[in-house]
Amino acid sequence: MPNWVDEVEPMTFKGQIAVPYTWWVGDTGSRFLEAIRDQATFLGTRCPDCDTVYVPPRKNCGRCFTALDQWVEIARRGVVTAFTIVRANHPLQPVKSPFAYALIRLDGASVSILHLITKDLARLSIGVTVEAHFKEASQRTGHILDIDHFQII
Amino acid sequence: MPQRVAIVGTGQTDHKSHRPDVNQREMINEAVVRALEDCEMTIRDIDAIIIGNMDHFESINYVDTWSVEGSGGVMKPIMKITTGGTTGASVAIAAYYHVASGLFDKVLAIGWEKNSESDTTAAIVTCSDPVWDRFSYSGAIPSLASEASAYMEQYGATQHDAARVAVRDRKNAMNNPHAHLRKPVTIEDVMASPMLAYPVKLGDVCPRTDGACAVVLAADGIAQKVTPRPAWFVASAVRHTYTWFGDSTDYDQGLVSLKNASREAYQKAGIRNPADELDVAELYLPYTYAGLKYIEALDFCAPGHGPRFVADGHTEIDGKIPVNPSGGVISTNCIGATALLRVAEAAIQIMGKGGKRQVHGANLALATGFGGCFWSDVVLLCGDRP
């Protein structure tokens, strides 16, 4: 039986479509991003029915299906609830390895926020207290990475 | 024997070109909250959720799971249905199947799109075969323009004939507080608008809209308790053809998928003369020429008679078979929601909640979906329990 690739060249076809996406953050999320950019502070929203405090803020509580309009200021400190230390490098990663992706529950919040821990990784463990370190005011653009990293204290 | 199923509530956003004030989940939530309010239910009453939007439009892969906060799907069965332009109708039909099966009694159907967040044409292009069709013909305009010129050649229809469809739909949109384009146009406006690809001009085509629609379906026994006048499913039909344009589109045969789907639905419903027996039709007409050609596939009139039928006023809100009292797709096109809006608007007519766009005494309503490479969904709703 002849091998088909000896008879015909296996063709491929390269895609050329790059769809540009721009996502509106919405008024609720925009307030949070504005607060980290302009004041280097965290804002959350509280559910009047179940008392859950969401950071980043949500416009409605998914569990209670209630609209959220109670704003709460949240501490810069919190505890690590889960993490993984990244050893390999990849162009999509925001910083060079080694670093940790961590879920951090800020004091006053009911849910954790995802961010980076870049230093003292030997001291990193679940339950350790961390504090947000922001970029210089001139470097902040209203992006989640306006928080440069969380520092173990 | 399947359960009988009715639509008992609808909700939709106030459609706009851009919704910077909300993210996608939040926009979905607006429609869901309105649908639940419409039938005085809470999210706790809902057994399961079907949701859909267009693949690649917002770069969100798992819309079903990702959107639960907005849709109300936290800890509920939820699934995504996506079938291109017909998505919204497919969502409604899948929700209908869910309730009809007897496994669920109250199901929420959601369609949505935030067109402002991506490049609609670039995303639509991904619907066609990457090797054979994608390099040129794909996207919404080229295939529709070819269909339109073939139709004109076959029957002698003119650009003026097509413009009348835009005039009708945009006039009707003035009566719909949720519609996106609420500004009437004249035949002259359409004729003077920029040519995109002959014979399709800017005034002939639908806009890109940000919006969402939600519909609540309930089983027989519950529906009557929830709302005084449920809109009962009488029939639904789905037809998909090839995705290679050369195989799917012998344009001279009319819109075959719609012809086929509507015949099945009419047969199930015992309809012999659709234009006489239907009270209202909410049709997925993505561009004006569809308003001539697709009503022939639906047997509202004979092949080639579409232009005369429209010009004679039979599809006006006070005509023989009012088409698109909502303003239709030419006035509002949040694509994943668009076909669900047709179903919702048909239900609104039967429930008598149309306000200024209400067709007097509407009892039997047709909704259609159109998408991709000329495929079709059909839903028939009735005020009488089947």
C-alpha cells in the first residue's frame, strides 16, 4: 500500500484573522479601577441579603440575585487563601518567574482576589498576611496590575 | 406525550449601539430581571437555563458558566446553545424541548450580544470554511448581496422594492421603546445611502447592537397560574443546510431552509393559508431584500410576488399579515439575542403586552430565525392552549 504522503503534498492553511476585542468594564468595575488608579484604595460591594462583600465589586449578587449598591472601602491587607508558585517562563505571564499566583482575601472582603506575590516566596504559605504594593501614581492606568504585587508581612 | 409549553414572561434591554455602563454579565442581568418581573417570578422559581450568543463575538468561551452571576445560573443546570444568527431561536427551541420533555417545568432562555466589543464582520467570517470560503465571500454582506442580485434578476425586483421593507420596519420601531434605531427613513434615504456591495446599501442592512433578551417558559398547569394569557408553543422546526456557500445556496430555489421549516410548522399547526391565518409575524430579516424573498418562502405570497405584496401594504401593522411590529432586525440587531427577540416579540403580541406596537387581537404568531449559511428556525405561538 503506497503511503498517501508520497503521492500528494499535505497542505495546510494559515488563519489570518485577528479579532480586536475591547471590553467595557461597566460602571461598577470602573469605580474599582478608578479607586486603585487615583487613590490606591480598594472598593467592594456588599449584598444586603447575605452580607457577602465582593472584591472586585459586582453589580448583583449571583447567589441572592440582588442588586448591589452598598459600597465598602476595603483594607490593603489580607490573607493568602491559596497559591501556586510558577517556575517556568511564558510570554503571557505578567512577570518573570519565580513568582506566585495567589488568591488573597482582603480584610473586610468575603471573597478572594487573584494577584501576584513576587518576593519572599520561601515564606509563602496559606494564611500568611500580605499587603498590596501599588505602582507609582504616574504609572497607574486603571488596570488590575496598577497593584504591582502583594508583599508578605 | 410531551408536556405543553408556554412563554409566560419576556424581558429585554433598551438596545443601543454601545453599553459602556455595563459589562456583559450585567447586561444579561438586566434582561433576566425584566423577564422575571414580567411573570412575577424569582430566580428561585427557575429550574434550568439555556443561554446563547455568537461564537468569537466577545471572546468568551464558556458563556453558560461564566455568566451565572448575571443569568441567575448559580448552582442551577445551565447550557449554552450557539447556532450563528439563529442562536436566539435555537435557545428558545432548546428551552421548549426542556420543558416539553417533562424533566423541567420552568426554564429561562437567554440570548445576548455586545457587538460594540469586537469586530462583527471579522467574527462572522469565522462561520465559513477556512480553506474554501473564508478568503473572500464570507461575512454578512457578500452572500446576501449575491442573493439579492440573483433575486432581482429572477423576478425583476428593484432596489426601490427592497427599500420599502426598511421604511416599514423603521417606522414600526418608532412604536417600540426598546428598539435601537428609532428614526424613520424614506425610500429616498435608503436609495441615497452608501452602496456596500451591489445592490445592498447601508440603509438596507441591520445595525450592530448591544443588547440582551430573556424569556421564561413554563409547563401546562403552571403557565396558566403565572400569567392570564400565556403564549403556547404550537410548533417549532429547525433546518440547517451546508456551510459551503456553493452547496447551500441555489438562490433561485428561494430560501429553501425556511420553506422547509415553515411547511413542517404549518403542517403541525394545521395552517393552510399562512397569510390569512397568522395574525402577526416577527421575522429575522437581516436586510431589506429578505423582506421580499423570505415571505415567499413562508408562503405569504407566491414566488416573485414579494415586492407587490409589500408595496400593497399587506405586511403593514394594519395589513393582512403584519410583519415586524417591533421594528425587526433592521432596527435592532444584538445578534445572539436577535432571533430570541423575534420569539419574545411574538409572545408579547399574544400576551397583549405590545403597547403601541400591539397588533389588535393577535392570537397566532410566527417567529423565525435566520443565520450562517442560509439556515432557518421557525416557532409558532398561539393564545389557545394546543
